[in-house]
Amino acid sequence: MSRQAGRGTESKKMNSELFTLTYGALVTQLCKDYENDEDVNKQLDKMGYNIGVRLIEDFLARSNVGRCHDFRETADVIAKIAFKMYLGITPSVTNWSPGGDEFSLILENNPLVDFVELPDNHSSLIYSNLLCGVLRGALEMVQMAVDVKFVQDTLKGDSVTEIRMKFIRRIEDNLPAGEE
Amino acid sequence: MAIFSVYVVNKAGGLIYQLDHYAPRADSEKTFSYPLDLVLRLHDERVVVAFGQRDGIRVGHAVLAINGAEVNGRFTADGKDVLEFLSNPANYPVSIRFGRHRLSSNEKLMLASMFHSLFAIGSQLSPEVGSSGIEMLETDTFKLHCFQTLTGIKFMVLADPRQAGIDSLLRKIYEIYSDFALKNPFYSLEMPIRCELFDQNLKLALEVAEKAGPFGPGS
């Protein structure tokens, strides 16, 4: 991972192993603290939400992307620009529902789970649930209420990791002026 | 070329950050003897000059300090009413400092909220659908530039009318906000920004923009 050069600061390359280890330490500590996989999943989602509401501003400030006019544009921006910028991967967007309000992001590899194996006693743990919270928080700040969940996970034996995103509604309260 | 102030307004219209960057205007401090040849009157809880311009003291200037002690609205530092104090010959000769009144923080809060509402009116008045809000307000002494992010935060910069490169400055301020305010885990969203690093980096960015002068920062 590196930060964009040309912002006045030298581009800093950080070791992605440190990132994987940090995330791993976080999840295992949560498991020790909560002892219940469901609670850990909830906490990861909450933490992800807090990250997402802040990350969206960073994303908008750096990428200069304008407002998306429909969910398909949103899906493309998330997959091709956001994931690329923050995790260095480009998931593919597939499995659109007939109404155009649900789609899947297929991740060939997930940097969060490099070197991770899920033990049997944590079979209902959603290890990368942080990502769901991040996506939910970020989209909420741009007036979209979405539901995000993992439907396939390489840690559980599936061939790919699949995140399903469903558009629930547009958030109408507190709209910025000019967006009605 | 100068950038006068920066305001950051949150989604609800509350002012969360304000910075004044201009050199203080020349205040005039003079010693007067009785009777005062300026006509003073009370206006908005402040004592202002109503008539009798001279020596750099203009109509509209407020009494800022008496005998070196700053006044508190219409009262002196020790609680006496300013107009009564100045009508008593026993208090002369007296040294009074006049100058343009600076906005108090409450006034800034109120003005920011007012601008937030006006910004929305701007988009409603538009004959076209989906117009943005007010992007620029121009007077003969300054231009106010406003940039609203997709998340509803507004960044406003008041600058000299000839200053260029304000658009890129607004984007830079957005980046600085997303870095030093948002990435500080102890900063809560929508609350007043009290982050040292944000202040420092913002001032640096303003200086860079000012140095670039009327041609804008080099790309």
C-alpha cells in the first residue's frame, strides 16, 4: 500500500504484512474479549462503520469522483476506484438482481486474510466483516442506505470471496442543498 | 494578495472551524482631552463613532480600549459604562483606541448558519433542476468562495477579489480536513475541530496559496 505521491508529502510505502498482522491481532483480541462469534461480527461491523464515515471524505477528496446517479455507477466506482485505492485489488461486479438494486463484488484475493486459517471453533465468525461496515458507513454519508454482507468466503472453503450489496433506500433527511 | 478567513460548516449548518488570517487593521490609539470632538453613540452593545472623522478614526469604528484596558461591549474593563465615563471631565485626559470591530465568535456562528440557509436558497431559486448552492459571493473588498462536498460539509474561503487558485485551495482544505481532522480518532464528526495539526497544515496551505499570487499555484 502506498499513499498517493504529489500531495506534498513523500509517498510512504507501508508493509502490507503489518496491516495483515494488525487486523489479525484486532480480530483475535475481539474474540478473546467477546467469546461469541456473533458479537465479534457485530463489533467488526461497528468498527467498520466508524472507519467508513471518515474514509468516504478521504476518498472524495482524493479521487474527485462526482455524485453517482444510479446504483450501477456506484458499484463501478466502489469496485474500480475505491477498492483499488485502499486495498490495491479490483473486485468484479456481477450477479445484478433484475431490479438493479443488488449486486455482488467478487474478490479473487482479500489482503485482510493473507496467511489466515479459520479454526473450527470459530465457524460463524465473519473474519472480514470490517469491510461490510466500511462500505455501509461510507455510503450512508452520501445518502445511500445499503445492506452489505458476505455470501462466500475463501476462509470457509469457498473458491472466491463474494460480498453482496443491496440498495435499501436513499436517505432523504439532511440532504445537502442542491441534491433534492 | 490575501486570504482573509476560512470557515468550515457542518451538515446541520453549525460552524465547526474558523480561522482569521489577515493582519489586524491599523487601530488608532489617541489621547484626548475634554471635551471629546467625536460624537459617540451606542450601537448593538458597542460604542461607535457616529460623527467626527479625523486622523484615521472613521465613522463606524468602535471603541476597542480605554487607557490600555480593553472594553467589554459598552462597559469598560472595570464595569463602568463607557459613554458615562467619557462624559465626565474628571476622567480626562484619556487614551482611547478605535478600530474596526472584529466579529465575536457568537456572531461568526450566527453568520455561518445564515450562510448555510442562503446557500440552500441559492439552489432553490435556480431555474434549472439540480443546481448547486451559492458558490461565490462577491463584494468590492472580498470574494467569498464556497465548496460543498457530497457529504454536506461546506468549506468557505474569504479572499481578496484578485486572488486566484481558490478552487484548488478549497480542494486542498478538503484534503487537509480528511487527513488531520477525520483521521484523528479522537475527533468526533460534526463537532468543532480542535486539532493542532489541522490548524498548522491549513495555515501552511493558505501561505502557499497567497505566495502564488494572482496566477494561482503552479501545477
